Amino acid sequence: MTCKKALENKSGILTNVENFERDSVEAPRYSCALAGVYGTTLGIRGGIPILHSGAGCGVGQLFGTLYAGGESAGGNEGGTSTPCSCLVEEHVILGGEEKLRNLIESTIEIANDDLFVVTSGCVPSLIGDDVDQVVDEFRDKAAVIHVNAPGFKANSLEGYNLFWDAIIDQLLPDDAGDIEEKTVNIFGIVPYNHVYWKGDLLTIKTLLESIGIKANIIFTQKNGLDHINRIPSAEYNIVVNPWLGVRAVEKLKEKYGTPFIKFPNVPIGAKQTAEFLRKVGEKLSVPSQTVEEFINQKEDWNYRLMEYPGDAIILVRPNSFYAVAAESSYAIGFTKFLANELGYLPDIIQITDNPPVEVRNEILDEIKNNLDTVVEPDVVFEADTYKIRKNLEDRPFLFLFSSSIESPTSIEDYNALHIPISYPIYNKSVLVKHYAGYDGGLTLVEDIVSSFVGPL
Amino acid sequence: MPKQIAIYGKGGIGKSTTTSNLSAALSDLGYSVMQIGCDPKNDSTTTLRKGKSIPTVLDTVRKRSSDLDELVHEGYNGIYCIEAGGPEPGVGCAGRGIIAAIELLNTNGVIDEYDPDIIIYDVLGDVVCGGFAMPIRKGIADQVYTVTSSDYMAIYAVNNLFKGILKYSNNGGALLGGVIGNSIKSSLQEDMIKDFTDKTDSDVIQFVPRSPTVTRCELDGVTTIEGAPDSEQAEVYRNLARKVIDNKNKFLPTPFDNDDLSDWASGWINKLLVNEKIEKDNIQEGSSGI
Ligand SMILES: Nc1ncnc2c1ncn2[C@@H]1O[C@H](COP(=O)(O)OP(=O)(O)OP(=O)(O)O)[C@@H](O)[C@H]1O
Ligand SMILES: [Mg+2]
């Protein structure tokens, strides 16, 4: 049952990029479309989800999305306070529109929020509730959108894409208005599902600020609706993911002509961050001197810092093999950082977010063509936890970078030290911690070295 | 255990008319009968109730009432009339409504309490989703009857129903009791329906002629059995009733593939058209003599 049988050799790399198909998945590292919209909405401050679904859909995501995202509760609008139409058999048979209408009305009345995201789950989609029409009745009373996100339609990550489809199609005006120079919007980091989203987004914002660019990161920011309304006036859109947020930036280009810059991943560590800043700086006509000065100053201290744990790494775990199991964007970022900045050896990279077939080769090429190492890793697209674990058997890696699902047994099963870097992470409280940018790369080094030094 | 049968057939083909007359005839023969309309239109039992409709099972769900006495209403000759009911047109899920209604009737002892000799389910149109197949699943009806005319689309629907029966037959679902040929105007139409049942390993249990008596009684809000008990048509329904009681047949039909069905039908339709033309010409010749 090892994956090797299913893998084919694609220009030197073993992969299943062409033949990854699945009809059942054990413990996938994502939830359903509704969950993705729910988490994304909760990432917006002043955004409130209104679930049109059974009661379990919301409560389930308290455990399946919120706690899974670094033990984060949902705030005033999430968790058990989420407005939900709690559909029961009566509504399945007779339709749930009336109950939803009452729920939207009362939510607008009592919630101190600005953006109301009506999210349809499986039940209304199956029975054909005309939710659009119900939502239409409220459009002049509040900023309200409808995201049709039945769980059977897609996973939680695609839910992020569905959220942006709805914002762009239903909320944003037809006309961009005045374009504000040196401003960008950031897409591709999914609240909760990308566990380090808060810190990563804020880091990208600060980095770009340092070279004179104002980044609208939308999530984490006070008055989220204002930030959403500002999206059309950006000079550029930036997406840091091979597939999440890509549809949004393409739509925005079509609607407002806003050009976009696409990165395959969130930049992790000095090299990727410099590359990121240079490319953005160039597109937005930031003088290259400004960019280079900032990079030099950051790299100077960054690489001095890297020297501190240098002895521990070289004496105890030099040039170690590593395995990664993570979402596309982070899998790419971590893999490149570990190989290119620590000199570690990539053994197997598993992409767990089930990206669409069309982008799988892109992901594969990104990993294949950007590693400074003689070792070529296997790149496997796999969402099934049982198979992910099977794929890790009998391999040389000493470090495993993945979800907290592997934490308790990583030593026992694979003799590998475990670093939790991808969804779900139930064994860490994640607030400011992040892996993006200069500090992020250094944080990863801290985590790695901390896993093998000591104990006294 | 009561005998439980389900009547299926294309929309508007005469299921409710036939079912109600069958119930009335069975009741006259001395059986205690329960008729359950499985259709959101809520019109299965109206001719048993002087043209008046009754509150439905799903109305009680809608009102969140737990008063199960509201579910069963006595009709002609003490027949127990139940309507499953369902959502307004265009909303909700009627299929789930049928499932919920039948579950409610079975789990709350409603059927046990009345303990009828025979229960007849009158089920809407084609078996469009799982909900409408509920009565033929294991543990509900034991025999299915389908009503059809000689129209191609009606036979097409019967053929589809046969596929549904096959699907559930492995799991102890209902099997076919027989085909009821309805609205018959010529012996050629009978031949066509008979040929269809021969080709699909099933059988016709009764041909019911098209009759103005049925329409007249319906307008008076009664069945033919009640409104015209001495008519020939009433005798046909009584015949059907006697056969249903005695009928132990459980066919596992062999439906046509869709293409084969249309090939088979086109031959018959040509014959029927020619036949119709001849009849029409005869009438015209006759009238020209006046
Ligand atoms: N044998 C018959 N002779 C004359 N009229 C008939 C005969 N059978 C049915 N009809 C008429 O056809 C019409 C439709 O019949 P009915 O309502 O019983 O059909 P149905 O199959 O129950 O329809 P639905 O699918 O809408 O429930 C009625 O007006 C009925 O009087
Ligand atoms: Mg009817």
C-alpha cells in the first residue's frame, strides 16, 4: 500500500500529479465549503456569518475549523453564538425561506456588525430554497451577501474562493473609482485553514510598508467592510497561493482591470522574502534602491541570527532529510526554505489541500525547479490521512513538518521530530506566531532547533 | 398484517380515480380499507369525501401539532382516508415529505390503531427521487400496481417504475402485482398494453374503459361506485377489487432499455393511428347519410 506504486517518474521526480483521484478520504486536512466560508467570514472584523443549515454545521465547525486553526475561538460572531437557521425536517419538506428571512432580519437588528454573510449549506441547496431572493430583500438595509456553499460541492479551501466570488459579484461596485497608487490587496491566505494566517498577513503588511507600499490585508483589520470596499481602488492585487484567491484576482482584473502579481506561496525566510519584495517593488515602481536597502538591512541581522543556532544544527542534525505534509502554498514555502536556507534534504512533500488538477503541474514545477539541492523529493498529492501516513513509512527523514495529527506518534512511527505547521493544529495556541517574512523563517529555525536541543 | 399495495403511474393517468373506486369497491365487499394519498396536491381521497379535501399529515407537522386524530378522516362507507400532503408548489422537498409522512404513520401506531384489512398508497407520478420510492421499499407495500393508458409516455413511465421495482427488489422491496390499463377505448389499445406486459414479464390485471360516468361522478364529488353503483363501469371496478384481493402475483418485471422501448412503441403507435383514422372515417361516412 505504499504510494510508490502509484507514483510515476516525471522528469526525475516521483509524483502522482496526473492520477490523483479519490472517492473517499479519511481525516482530510480540510473541512467542507460551508466551513471555509464560515472561517473566512470570521476572519473579517465586523463580518458575521449567517448559516442557513442544520445546527450541527456551525457547531461542527467550532471543532472542525476554529479549534483546528491553532485553538482559536470564533469571537462574538462565531462558535455557539453563530446565527444559524438550524433547519430541521419541517424545513426540509416545507422549505426554509421563511425561517431564514426572520433570522437575517433579527441578526441585522441585534448584531453590531457591518457585513452579513448568508451561507447556504447542504439542506437548502438540495431542496432548492431560493436564498438569493430572500437575501435580495435585505440588500438595501445592510451589506449582505449570499454564498452558496453546500458542503457536498467543495472543500473548505474552495469555500474561501466562493466567499470572494460572492463579495466581488454581489457587493463591490461596478466602477473602481479612483485608483490609489502604491496600494495592493493581499489574497491567498485563508483564515483558520491556514493556521498562521493572522501573523502571516500582518507580516506581509509590515514588509510592504517598509518599501512604501500600502497593503490591504482585509482580515485582522478593524472595520473589515471598509477594507473590502477599498479593494477596487488598489493599484495591484497580490495572490500568494497557487490556487486560492487566484479566481478572485482574475475576477477583479476582469471587473476593474486591476493587474495582479501571482506568487506560488507565502514568502518564508530571507531569500523568499527578498524575491517577493523585489518583484512587488518592480511592478509598483518602487525605486530599487529603496528595496535593496531594506533587504540588506534585514539580511544583515537575519543571517547574524542564523549563526546562533548554527552550531546546534551542524553538531546535532546537519543536512537532515525532511518530510512535509501541508497545503499547497505552505508546502512550497517550507520546502524551499528548508532546502535553500538550512541545507536540509527534501525527502517527500505531500500536498494535502486537494488543489484542482490544472494547477498541480504548476505546484510540482515550483518545487522541482527551485530547490538548491541534489536530492529530488517525491511530490505526492494526497488528502487521506491514512495514506499520508502510509506514504511516510520506511523513509530516511528525521523531521516531519505537518499537522498536529502526526504530533503524538511521529517519533514512534517514523523516528522523526515533529513540527506542527499545517492545518489542523490542535496542540498549539496560535496568536502572533507566523512563518512569513524574515522573522517567520527564523521562528521556523527556532522550532527546529528547539525540537532536538536540551532537555536541561 | 394488512395487505398493503401501492398504485403508481404517470401524472394524470387516473391513479386517484382508480384507487378511490378500488377502495370503495373493496369497502362494499366488506373489507376495512385505508387509502393514503402520497401527493402534495392532496386530492387522492376527495371523491371518497364528497369532494371535500382533508387536513394532511404534513399539515400537522407544519402546525407542530401532535394530535394524531387529525390524520385519519372517514370517507365513503367508513374508509380511512389519509393525505400525506406536502409543501407549496415550488418550495421544499415533496419527496422528503412522503418519507416523513409514512414514517410518522408507521412509528406512531396510527396504522396499527385502525388495523385495516388493506392499505392502498396512491403515489404521485414518476418515481423522480428516493422519496417517491418510499412505499415500494422494504416493509411498506408488498405489491405495486401501475396504471397506464396506451399513450407512449404513460407506458414509458411504467417502464421506469419497473426499473425502480428492480432496484429495490434485492432488498425485500415490493414486487409488481399487475398493470391496470385505464381509459381504454379500443381493443387495439388493450392489445398494445398486453403486448408490453408480455415483453416485460408482467401482466394486466384489469382493463378499465374510458367512461363519461367517471367524469360525471367526479363532478358530483363521488366515486363511480358511490354515484353510479349499477353502471357497467362500477362493475369493472368491483371486478378489479375482487382480483386485487385474490392476486398473489409478485412479478419481477424486465423493463425495456429506453431505445428498445421506443422501437417497440413505434410499431404499435402506427397501428393505433391507422385504427383511429378508420374509426373516424366510419363515423364521417355514417353521418353523411343523414
Ligand atoms: N376510466 C376513466 N374514464 C374517464 N375519465 C377518467 C378515467 N380515469 C381517469 N379519468 C379522469 O382523468 C382525470 C385524471 O385522473 P386522476 O386525477 O385520477 O389521475 P391521477 O393519475 O391521480 O393524476 P395525478 O398524477 O395528477 O394525481 C380525472 O378528471 C378523471 O376523472
Ligand atoms: Mg392523483
